[in-house]
Amino acid sequence: MCYDAFDFDSDQGAIRRFDCPKPFGATEGVFNARLAPDDMMEEYLDTSDGVKNRLSSILLDGRIIKGLKASGLNPRAVEMFHDTIRKQLATEYSETDFMERLNVLYRTYDTYELLKMAHIFKHWR
């Protein structure tokens, strides 16, 4: 599995794209830490018991589970994600601000241009 990480506006957002093996395919997601409960963010950022780097993928067909896959993410990728979360939590912005910046990003760059700016990681374990 390959995946990439792109942080936009350095403090307000991150795009993560995962190119998973068949039958999963590629998926992309953005993350806004301000929408998550504080205790959940604190627990995720706490590395005293090790870095939480598992990515679980579930392939659904309606209510039927067709596939299940767990992968370990590169610790550097998780570190970058932690940095993005900390920046988001330390910066004042609204959900509207977040969506506006994300929309500008997607209107300005196509997928291939974003990939050129991203940090590319290979499946770690």
C-alpha cells in the first residue's frame, strides 16, 4: 500500500490519500481536529504507550462486510499527522474557514499536482 500526506495552509488542514490493494482501491480524506472530541484527540496524541499507527480499512457492500484490512503506517507519517493536529488545535478557525480553504485548494490544484507536493510513504508493516 502506498499513501501520501499533504498539509495545506500549514495549520488548518491535512489531506491523506491511501492507495489500497484490491478490492479496496484508493480513498482520500481530510481531517479537521476541531470537530473531534478533545479527549479523543488527547488519547490519540498520547504516545506514552507507543505510537498509534494502525489504519483499519473495511469494505462494505450495504451492511455486509466484504473485506477487512489492518496496516501499520510509517511512524514519520503519524508524526506529521500529530503535528498537523496540534497546529489545528492551537489555531482559531471556524468550520467555514476550513471548508473555504479546502475548496480553494481543490479548485487550484488537480490530484496530480497535489501528489507532487505531498510526502509519499510506502506501506510500513
